[in-house]
Amino acid sequence: MSKNSYLITGGTGSFGNAFVSNLIKFKKNISKLVIFSRDELKQSIMSSKYPHSKYPFIRFYIGDVRDSERILSASEGIENIIHAAALKQVPSTEYNPFEAVQTNIIGSQNVIKAALSNNVKKVVALSTDKACAPINLYGATKLCSDKLFISANNIKGKRDIKFSVVRYGNVFGSRGSVYPLFKSLIDEKTFPITDKNMTRFNISLDEGVSYVMWAIENSYGGEIIVPKLKSFKITDLARAIDPTKKNKFIGIRAGEKIHEQMISKSDSYNTLEMKNFYTILNTNNNPIKQYYLKKFKAKKVKEGFEYSSNFNTDFMSIKDLKKVIQNYEKKL
């Protein structure tokens, strides 16, 4: 196994690009970085950004997490796996349910088996708010994926390997999120909003990467790590984009939640709070619990606690949202 080696599945996606950029910028002595995805066009574009002459430690692997042999080969000699590959679009996964099952569930199990076979040290899987009390197929498949990664710690035997999950909401400006939709309708007379009370958590790509890097460095194995985020009202985002435009409330869509939820009331019985994170334990597991209590001075949340975007104590103002928009546009 190569020290300071990484494999990222779905590595040519938005998160993968941000992760690679930040890893190269802040991590020294990278021995190997495998970018694994099934999109040859995106790999071609990304490889031109990171030419072998300048980045000899980067390897591009075309493959699908559905293919157990390919992911087994790609993860050989790897120390850290970041699992970001998934089918994420709610309408698409509702229409093609078994495709989502094959990628998000069977693909996750293939990553787990490859990690166990190759004695990988750390595996961090990306999750979503939709896996918390899911109401659509995408959320249900990601909940299954979360359970697979957490329970993988029970079958590792004597291997020195840790499986953890990082869960957060939609990244600001990502495909399928509300900001690109509103931006595309800037010349229209109204902004379509499903519900006037709708709220969302706010997170940037760079923040998402930093949370995953924190998990690689600090996770115990067997937990779901949830970062503390700010919330915003969708109506406030619309006003931040164009305060003169009216809103048209069109009704909630199938599989859509009015508020994002990342920790349910049922989760509260095994959830700890830290300065910048919550961590959901698989059970009231004493070694994991003691690790967080001692190292990070974590505290048990109150029973019945719920972490959702509408109950958040930290909401963004319209002025805050304008700054977020400006920062996002600068990076385009």
C-alpha cells in the first residue's frame, strides 16, 4: 500500500474536481491519486487540466462502481477511498429505480468489498440529507448505502480499516439545485417556488471537501458525520437574485421535502454534538462514544433533537446570500 494515496469514485464530478484541486493544493507528498469515473469525456477534460508531466502521481481510471472487478483493480495499493459516485437526480431515479439500486447500493457494496480485499486504511462515503427519513428512491438508496458502509466495520476482522460517512445537503449552485434554475429564469416575470416556507441548508463545494478531509483525518469508523451549516429561505434567495421579481408558488413536487433534514428525532438517541459537527453513532457504542467525548469534548444531544433546515438556529440574511452568490459567480 502506498502512503498518502487516494482513490475517488465519481472523481470527474463537481465534488471530485473540487476534492482533487484542494488535495493537490493542501496535501504534500501525495504518492498516488486515482480518479475513477465512467465518463471518458470528463476524464479527457480533467486530464488536460492535470497533465502527467506535471502530476505524475495522478491516474485516470475509466470504470463503473457497478463493476466489482474494475473497482477492485483501481483500489489496489490505495490508502484512502472517497466514495462520491452515485445517481443523484430525484426525477431520474424515480423513473429508473433499479438503475439507482445498482449504482447507489450494489456499487457501494462493491467499493466496500474492494477496500476490504486491498486492506485500505480509510473509506469515507458521501451521503445526503435525503437519506434522513427518505421519501424518494434516491434517499432510500443512499440510506441503504450509509448502512452498508457503517456496518462494514463489523466485518473487517483484524484489518486496520475504518468506514465512515459524511452527510450534508445540496451544494450551492450544483446541478439540480435551485440557484442555477433561478439564474436561468432571470428574464422571466416570476420565480417558480414550490412552497413559500421552503428552507435549505447552505454549503459550498470547498466546504464539502473540507468536511471530507476532516473525516479522513479524524473519523473513528462506524459513524455518520454531519457538519453544522447555515440555513436560508428559498424566498430570500429569490429576493437576493432579483428583489423586483414576483414569486409564483407552484406546489411541492413528488419526492421533494419542504425542509432539508440531516438528523431525525430517532437519530438523536445516538447523536453527539461537537463544535463544528454532529456525529451519529450506529449504536450507543462505547469506544466510538468515548473517542468523541475525550478527543473533541463532544456532548450528547437531547433526546428528540432534530437537525433540519427550518429548525436551525443560524439563518442567512438576504445580504449574506448576495455574498454567497458573488463568491460562487467568481469561481465560474
